[in-house]
Amino acid sequence: MIYAVSPTAIGIFIVFVLAVLGLSFYFARKAKSASGYYAAGGQIHWGVNGIAFAGDYLSAASFLGIAGMIAFYGYDGFLYSIGYLAGWVVALFLVAEPLRRLGKYTFADALDAKFNSSAIKLTAAISTLVVSIFYLIPQMVGAGALVTPLLGFPHWVGVILVGSIVIFIVSTAGMTSTTYVQFIKGGLLIIFSFVIVVFVLNKGIKLDPGNDYHSFITLDAEVSDGTVTRVSDPAYIVAGQQDVTGMTFVKLEKGGVQSWWKLGSKDGAPALEEALSIITPKQGPKLYNGEPQEAAKFYQVGHVKKILVDGREVEETGALGPLEYLGALENTEITRFTQKSFQFGDDKVAVFYQNVTSGQDIMQPGLYYKLKKGATFWSRLDFISLMLALFLGTSALPHILIRYYTVPSQRAARKSTIVAIFAIGAFYVLTLYMGTGAMINGCLDVESSNMSAPLLAKTFGTTLFSIVSAIAFATILGTVSGLIVAASGAVAHDFMDKFLKIDMTEKGKVKAGRIAAVVVGIVAILLGILFKNQNVNFLVGLAFAIAASANLPAILMLLFWKKTTSSGISWAIAVGMLMSLGIILLSPTLYEIYGLNPQDAPIPLQNPGIISIPLGFVTLIIVSLMTKNRKAANPA
């Protein structure tokens, strides 16, 4: 993908960053005590906290990841929106008020309020740290993806840039600054997402939107025993062939330039369809079908191939209402791009091939999660596992839980949760229109699904693109700030102060938290660079799974089962966390990151929740019954 850097984008980006840093300087003077640093002194208004909840929750996964998944896979991406929003029902009715009554600064405070257990302090601190780091990874990946089109820097520079800014924000001002950054960017994100959707609906659906996508061609082919031997254009020489999961890709050479094609059929005869491929040799530059990257041969892609209105083909629909738009989308054929990756000799090849899809298939599940056609036992189980994690994970995310301590009362905690649900719900409805809008308007970067929403904004003008990208960057800053506050609290408050019982003054506790913030930030930067090419939404799903497995059993059983013991809580956290981590580390996605064949992964599940969440509950019940003579908790 080739991006042209815009001075307007750079200017707006700088203004946003300076505004965020200005807030940090202002509130730094108010973060002198541990209460001020970790929980904003418990004096945040419930309305501000509700929008800040939304700002915290609407992270890179929501704005970049969900819109990107919808743009590439249709309704399957929107299922994340449904799962994320449904999780707030659990937070509102089961967790908000009781947790506010129990806690002080951190998640561990609430769990340990009735026990004073060293084991709970240690396991809760580790769990907070692990979940926060897994949630940090996609935010850093998203930051790197945004900085490339905004400033023209490589991905790793963007990761370091956002990491450095956030480390400064957290290490100086703590939760107060983080709250107001999240409040401002949460409101702006919803407003400008609504603006994008208005543009999408006003434009309607058109054939071939006229953006600079590559015009693909077809060659007739001769096939012998499954091998392509010759093509209709004599200028091309067959240079190789690769079979990948039931598909055949053929390497052609013309005038010394190599390109990859997908074997299909035309009028019942074998034919090659040109694909967009990225060849990465062990040595030398990255190539786009043989052309140097700087030649910019390929740009944004994705377009509408056919529109039916009342049974007849039309070239455009004109402006549409929200429901009319969704109805018209079902009567289209859209050219999507599907990726296959493989090793060919010394070259690693990623091929993006055309995939003409009906609007009806796009508007129902099945393009990403195989639930009907092509479904297997494991694919269905993986989908259930994901939905379970999204529904149960929200109430167990440490950086969300600590926000309940920033308001003055239990009633304020409940009211701020209601505000958050309305704000988040409104935004998730908008993601459906932004994602499908990117799909049909020729603005997809096949290398980065994470850039779908900003590139959609770019089709309506550089200024809107600049503002939206800057807001997305601020979104990442706010979310990362909250995560690092949670992680630094786990290290400094839970581990050093409570578990190790290091005698520290209020000033010393704040200093320890700031040092911990720097260390966690550096770790997040390194992992953000490592996970560069992963969809941020998928990565956040893993964080939800770990949180639901390790933390939720402990929270719910502490609140509602009087036989819960300290040993039951600590063992449930440990087993849920280790089991979910183990499944993730042995999953196909991680095998791909290791450079191994994903099909060799010993565990075919991408999402661990279906196994690790029930195991956390079972562990807590069994251990609590075995240690029932020890002090048990009374339901809150």
C-alpha cells in the first residue's frame, strides 16, 4: 500500500498530540497522592466517567479492527460489536455497584477486601499485568498502522511514538489526565463516525467508484495433470505453481518481472485470474507482483460489481436512508479480496485474490467464521468460544474495572455504566455502515484491514481523513493510558505495596507507579512491533478471553457465593490465566507468528474461552469446598 503524506494531516495530528500533552501537564499537579494517581481521587462526575468509559472501551479494536473486519468479511466482523456491547449487560447488573463498594484503587483491592490474602494479591496482580499487556498489543499495532499514512513513517516508528507519548502521560498525571483524554476523544470519535456514516448514506451505492484500484485481467490456460503448462499470451512464461488449501496459484514471468495468478475457469475452460501478490524475498526490496513498491502499481481496492433494484441492474442508487442502505446492499455483488500466504522457495508470498461475493452472503455470518458452508466442529466451537469471551470479558478487564473507583459512589458507578452503554451502542451501530462503506467504495488496503475506516474517510476529503486519523490516534493514546495505569497499579500497589509489604510514603507509591508505567510501556512497544500484521480486533478478543478466564470467576463467585475462599479465588485466577495463555500460545495464529505452519498447531482453537472460562469456575468451586474451613466471603 502506498500512502501520500498530507501536510494537513500532519498539522491536525500535531494539534491533537499537543492538546493531550497539555492536559497531562495541567493534571500532573493534582496527582501527588496515590488516590489521585490511581483513581483520580474518586471525584470524577458520573457523566464524564460514562463517556470516558466509552472512550476507554472504544479502542483501536472498535474503531480500526471492527470496521476493518466488516470491510473484509461483512457481518462476521459486526458480531464483535454485538459481543462487546452485550458484555456491558453483565457489567451493569452484576458488577458495577458491588465492585465500587469493595475496591479502592485496583482489581486486586476488590478481590482481597474480605480476606487479606497474599495469594490473591499476587495472582490478581499478575492477571492484571497479563491482560493489560495483551490488550496493549493491538493498541500499539493500530498506532503503527495509523502513523504510516499520517506521517509517512514505518510501522515501528509509530509504535515507538505512541508508546513514548503515553508513557509520558501516565508517568506524569495518572488517572485524572487519562480520564479527560478518554472523555474528549470518546465524544469526538462518536461524532465524527456519525459524520462518516452520513457521507456514506448520502453517496449511496455505485458501480466502480472510480478510485485507483488495479484493473485485473484473465488469461486462458492449458492444464495437464493439474499443472499449468502454458497460457494464451505468449509473452508470459510459466515459472512455478503452488497449491494452497484447495486453490492453485501460478507464477508467471514476463520481461523479467514475476507475478502470481489464481487458477480458475472462464466459460468452463481453465483460466488464470491475476491476483495482487506481495513477494518478500530473503534479500532485496518488497515487490508488488514484480514491480518495486515505490512504483505504486497497486493502491486501494474493492468495488461493487452489480447492483439490482427491483430486479433490474442500475449503476447507482443515489442517497439512501439507514435501512434502505442495508436493503440495497443485499442486492449487490461485491469484489472482495481474500488472502492466502505460502512459502515458495526462498520467497514468502502473500496473494490477495478476487472473490466476487453476493450482498446476501455479506449480510449474514459465514465469510470468516465457518458456521454453515465449510463448517467443522472446531470452527463452530471456536465461534462459540469467541462470543463467550466477548460477553463475559468486559466485566473482567482491569482497566475497565478501575474506572469504577474514579466516581464518588455506587450510584454514580451505575449511572456512568448506563451512559457508557448508550454511547458504545450508538457507536457500534455506526461501525456496520463504516465497514460496509469501506468495502464498496474502493478504499481497502489489502495489507492492513485496520486502515479501512480512516481510508473511507479519505474518500470524502483529506481534511476528514486527517481529523478521523488524529482522533483514532487519540483513541489509542487514551486506551493505552488506561491500560498502563492498571498495569502500573498492579505492579506498584498490589505487588510491591500489598504483597511484598514495602514501606512506601504516598509520594513513594506514586513514584513506583510511574516507574512501573515506563517498564510496561517499553514491553508494549516491543510486542506492538512483533505483532505488526495481525488484525487488532482479533488480538483484543484474546485479551477478553484471558480476562474472562482468569478474573470473572473470581469476581462473580466472590460477590454471589458465600462459600468462596481466598484459596479458591487465587487458584481460579491462576488456572484460568495459565490455561487460556497455553491455548493461545499453541494456536494456529501464534504458530504463524512463530514462522511455523499454522496447520501444525496442536490446538486448532483460536479462542480459548470455551475451555478456560468453565475451568476457572470449576477450579474455584472445588478448591473453595476443599478449603471451606478457612475464612469464606459473604456476598456483597
